[in-house]
Amino acid sequence: MTESCTPATPEPRATDPSELKNLRAAHADELSSRTRATSIPADSCSLYDDEALGGTAGRATAWLALEHTGHWGRDVLDGSALGEELSVVLKEAVDRAKLKFLLIHQPGEQRRALHGEPGAEGNPTHRVFYAISTPGEERLYSFNVSTPERLLDLPLDNPEALVQATGAELMDSPLILVCTHSKRDRCCALRGRPIAAHLADVLPPGATWECSHTGGHRFAPVGIMLPTGYTYGRLSEPSALAAYLSLAGRNIPSLHGLRGRSTDTPVEQAAEVAVRLELEKKGEEVTSDGLVSRETSAAEALATLKAAGIEPPVDTAEHPALEAALTSHTDGRTWVVFFERVTLEPRPNSCGKGPADAFSRELLALHQL
């Protein structure tokens, strides 16, 4: 088990551009020889490997995932999956509660069965997961509903009342959701399903779920860890397993394929990933609540360095569009992190679409105060 969860190629962790390019190429080779060897059309959006993963996770601070065994449609609330009337009012409810709403089902043959506890009359029910991802307050609950319509009777915008009304069970192990939403993008289905099937084979029952669109199908296979909201891309079987086992066993996010945490801005996500990679090179790992990043202006970041007696690592005249963040450790250490948006070759944002502008958020400088 230990060998299988250790990726053959580490997530790129270099700061030198040429070294970073070489490491990304090696990472792409591993993916091509494993899960990503799945034959897909030449216009598929996930064939590109040159965009940095850090800072690409979708934003969400709380999640509501409903088990649904039917088709999902292109958008889970466009009326095709749950019906037009329910979809309209449910969208209003989850938007008001600021929830990221997903449809989920079990991988493989189990996808057509409901897994909630039988109701009072012995009828199958839908499993529902409710997750709060706020750092330091992460919680994951599970409850059942007899029908999707039952969600409308619940206080979705009040966590305490929701738990009380449903008798929700507080879970002590995380979930990994793998996007397999074929109606949204074929890459997620073709590359996500083998990952989900593998995880379902080796992880405890109920730990792995296939899910609807989460954002970033160009990074397929994509995975989300609940309740933390840590998001992964370009997964292989070993890196997906490592993502689950590391958080479940040690509360430490695996860095292989890490895109960021859903509670943070893109720059904050990228900064956390950069600092974690830098610390890992020195043999140090940090728990999920051990780092906090705050996006700031380049001017404030440079002033912070100057106040610490550190010469500015970059010339703002040469890099007028700098992005910056301050990342702090719970032990008091702080890092100043700078990024630059580098233009990439145009590529489709979704499978079958024409080329669109693209960029990569590249690490430019990282300094510990």
C-alpha cells in the first residue's frame, strides 16, 4: 500500500524556469504512461500540460452533494437532471446559502443504486453530504433525504439548524470526489472514471464518489477532498490515492497535483502550494491548518521585504503585472511570494471548442522574512 501511494514522479517543485519545465515534462510522461494513456480526440482540452496547477481550484467555502442515480445534464441545475421547477427553486436556495451544489453517485456498478439508509417504510433514500471548508472549522456531515425535493424543506443557510433538522452524522474521515461529468466535458469522464474505479477498489466503502462539474476540466482527472476543499488535477492512480491517504491519516495535503484550497483566492492558493513545495524540499510537511495566505499588492509585498532588510527580488518595471501574497505559518514564520502571469499558446477551454487565450501563474520569487 505504501509503495502504491508514492508517485513515481514528484509534483514539479523547482523555482528555476528551465528546471520547472523539465519536471513538468517528466510529470506529463508519467501521466501519459498511466491513466492519461486513455485514447481521446486531438481537440480535447486536457492534452496541455504547461499550465501551472497552483491557483486553479474553484472557489467554495461550503458544499452540498446530493446522490443522484440518473443522468446529470450539462448543468446539474439546468432542469434536465432534477426537473425544471425543482432546479429553479433549489438553485435559489443553494445560492442564498452560498453552497457549491454537486450531484454524486458511486463508481462502477454501484452508480445505479441509492446508498442512503432505508426510510421508515423501507424505501431507498439519497445520501447527502454537507461540508464546511473554512480553515480551522472544517466539518463533514452525512444525512439522507427520501427525495431531492426534501432539500427545499431544510434550512440550508443555517449549518447548526441543518444538522439538527436532519440528524446529520459528523464524519471522521474525508471524502474524495472525482469529476466524471461527461455532459460537461468528455475529458472528465474518460480520465476521471478509471481514477474513481481504482480508488473505490482500494479505499473504504463510501470514501470515493463520482461527482458533477467542479471547475477545471482542462486538468482532468480532477479530484476534490471534502471537507477541506483541497483540489487536485492531472491525477494518476498513485497521486489520487496519496491525496486521500495523506489527509485522512495525517491531515497533511499531498502536493502531487495540488491546485489549491477552495476557500482561497487563486493567488492565495498558488502561494500556499509554492510554500508547501519549498518546505517539502527541506523535509518539512505542514498540516492543512498550518498555513494561511493573504493576497496583497505587489507594493505592499515589496515594502514588507524592504522593512525586513531584504532587497527587492524583482524589478517592477520589468514585471508590471506582479501578483503577490503573504503566507504565514502557525509557528510565526512568514513568506512573501510573487507570481507572474505568463501567456501560453491558445487552447480550448472545453473539449471541441476553438482556441482561447491562456496563461500560467508562474512563481517568480519566494522569500522568508
